Amino acid sequence: MMDRLHIIKKQEDNQHHLDEGSILMAEPAATANTLPAEIQAGLDRFRDEMETALGPELVALMVYGDVLCRDVNRSRLDGVNVMVVLRQVRLADLDKIMKPVKAAGKKIGLVPMVVSETDIKGSADVFPIKFLQIKHHHKLLYGTDLFQGMEVSKAHLRLRCEQELKNLMLRMRF
């Protein structure tokens, strides 16, 4: 009986959040120390190698996604998502980071996304769901937090959700 009351209360709380137009997502980990030691050590090493390889071209480095959420079974992670933000994405810089990216991929399952500052600032309208999730679930490892204060338009979010739902409905027809 108590479990049922807890579920009903949770549903009421969730409805209140939905009425306010917010997005429900997995709860972020409470502290920066919640990452497993092996993953944190791998991220620290990767950060140091990125700083050395890129110097002032490196704007930010952040880990995001499921690895930072309390409710995720870490044994089922697809990888450790890391965003590498550069002033500009140039072939020479990609060559410089190839070795550390491959090493971290093998060691901790690193899945990098390499973007420029301009890519971040101009893509919230195109990737509203992804950017909203990153905004709420990321840990800055180095540099400037470009997601702090970022606004994701509810109109863009609604359009993207509508597209996803219509796509699923079309797939269910056969």
C-alpha cells in the first residue's frame, strides 16, 4: 500500500513539473566523486593529454550523459561521452588528439564529440533534446562551461519531440 501511495505522489510531482514545461530526466549524480575511480583517472589523464596536445585551442572538455546519472547501471553503459570543444575544428588539431582519443577509448570506453565554440552556440535549435540533456547532466573537466546559461527554446524542443513521435508512429504502421 505504501509503495502505491509513493507512486501516486511521484506521478503528482511529475505532473506538476510537466505543467511548468520542464523536462523530466534521470537525476544527476550528487557529487563529482561518484564516477568510478578507473573512469575518473582515465578522464584526468585524457584531460591532461588534451591540454598538452591542443594548448590554447582547447576551450572546454566535459563528460556528459548516462555515466553521470544515479539511476544508470554502469555495467550497461555504451561508453563515456566526452565533448571536446575547440576554438576551431581543424584537421591538424584532430591529428594531434588521435592517439589520446584512441587510448582513452580502449581504457575507459571514451566516446568523443569534437565541436567548435560556434557549433555549440549555433546548434541548440537543431539538437534541443541533446543539448538540454547535456546542460543538465555534464561535468566540466577543463575550461569554460558553454552550457551554463544556455537557453533551449521550448518551441524547438516541441518540434523535435513531435518529429520523434511522428517517426515512431509511422514505423509502427508496419
